[in-house]
Amino acid sequence: MSALNIRDIPECDVEVLKQRASRNRRSLNGEMLYIINWVTSLGESFELPERPASTNQKDTILRLFGKWKDSRTADEIIHDIESSRTKGREIQL
């Protein structure tokens, strides 16, 4: 079996892969093998969707900064967001 090393993976992508592996009860390596197998089993007709130039949340926020037009203050916006949230479901630990 061949080995493959992947370098320069954005930290946000690594975190998503770790969470996915945990949800699927696989190791990170097992999750990567599963994804690679899934993509290769689809054949050459499969095309990955284009990703934005940056997946970094900070970069996205900075690109949007100043483009949002709203007459409310930041405190008013935060209040509106918090007051519209639902309580969510009860959990027991």
C-alpha cells in the first residue's frame, strides 16, 4: 500500500476533518482514506465544487467589513440577534 503526505493544510480544514472523523468514529487517517475512496469511486466525471479563495473566517470578515449597511448600532444588532435566538433543547450530561 502506498503512503501519501499532505502538507500546508489550513488549520480550519484540519479542525473540520477532525470533527468529522470523531462524528464518524474514525481516526483522522481513517477519515481521509474514507473521503479519498469515496471521491475516487465516483470516477473521473466527479468534479469538486470551487472553494472561495480563502476559507479563513477572519479574512472573510475583513472582506465584508464596511460593506454592511445598517442604521442600528452594534449593541442594537447584537440585542436583535440574541433576542431572536431560540432556547434550544434540553440536554443532560
